[in-house]
Amino acid sequence: MAHRSQTRYISTQFILDSANQMKNGRVVKHENAANINACLRKLINEYEEILSSIHYQSNISCTELIHVITREQQKKGITFNTVVKEYLSMMEADDRKKSHKLYNIACAKFLKHMKGDFPLVQLSPTHIQSFADVMKAEGLKETSIRIYLTLIKVILNYARKMNYVTYLVHPFVLFKMPVSNIRELDLSVDELKKIRDVKLFKSVHIMARDIFMLTYYLGGITILKTGTACGMCVIKPGTARRVRTK
């Protein structure tokens, strides 16, 4: 690569026995010359395509231009596991240990389903649907399936944002994410009255009920905040001391 009066080189996987096997930019006198020349021609075409898309060439050095070209070329074949490692390294920096563990489990399960690492560009809606079907057949609950697929989708969206891959058809376009079951946790008026009016005999039970009802009446404020705001300190069951703070 010659740029701004500088020359830099991009290495390839091909090794020649001597400089005499290279003539006018082509490999000669080599048993595999035809195949090597075809591969090099394809590689040069890719570099030229990338080079034509760089509109700020005049502002960077030859070395920087080489880095841009090689990085863009590597993106074309970037694999799922490569993106996973990059994303998880960012999570480690943010000290998100619990999330890191979940991502590891989800991605490892997906890689096992895909029978190893694969180029991101090859992923299709069929792969996502089959992954969901396999998890369901294994007896996983809808909530677990939804969590695993959501994490996989986050990885794919990260790869798209980083311009590592472009999907004409997103792998999740046809997939309907499982809906988690909503648990009814609200107490009815009658249930609340039963808690309020129940006959209790142990002081610890009475205190627990009174604290619960007080929290309810105060709209969810915890007893700790209530005590701090009022200057109240519980000494022992049945007694309290109020300390004036203002």
C-alpha cells in the first residue's frame, strides 16, 4: 500500500520459497500458483472496495489506512463467538457479574445448538426458531427461553450497531418472543381485612402484622424510613421512644 509518500504492507497466509516466485505482482514457478493468484486477486478486490468507501484518506497516514482496511476486511467474516467475547469484555469492565454469567450460559447453549462457532452473516430466522424449539423440547420454561433469546438478540443488535454485520432479513424478524406469565400478587380488600383483624397471640406476630399494615397505610414507605423521618426508635416489642430531631 502506497499512500502519502509512504509504503506499508499487508501480510497474507501464503509463503513462497524465494523472491523469484513473484513476478509483476503474480506468483510464478509454484505448484499452486493458479490457486494462490486467484485468492490474492479476490483479496485485492476486497481491499479496493473498502478503499473506495473511505472518504477521509487524505487525513490519515499510510499505517492508519492499513489498519482501517484490515479491520473492515475482518468484519466481513466476523463470527458470533468473537462478538460475544468483545461484548462480555465490556461487561467485565462495568463489573456486571450476574449479567455476565447469564450471557455466558445463553451464548454457550446457542453455540452448542449451532454445533460450534459460525460467521454472523450466516445466521437466519430458521436457526433462531429451531433453537427455541429445541429448548422447548428440553423442557425449559417459557421464561427461561425468553431470557436466553433476549440475550442472543442483544448480541446481534450490538454487532449491527458496531457495523460488524448487516442483515437484509433480521434473524428474529419472524420469531414471536414467548410472553412471561404475569403473577397476580395484589391482595384483595377482604384479604387485607383478614390480615388486619386476625387474632394473634405472640408479640412478634403482632408486631410483624402492625408493621405490615403501617407500611400499607403509608403507601409503601418502609418502617426504617418512617422511623428516621419521625425520629422514632423501637426499643423492644410493645415499646418505642421518640427522639425529637428538630
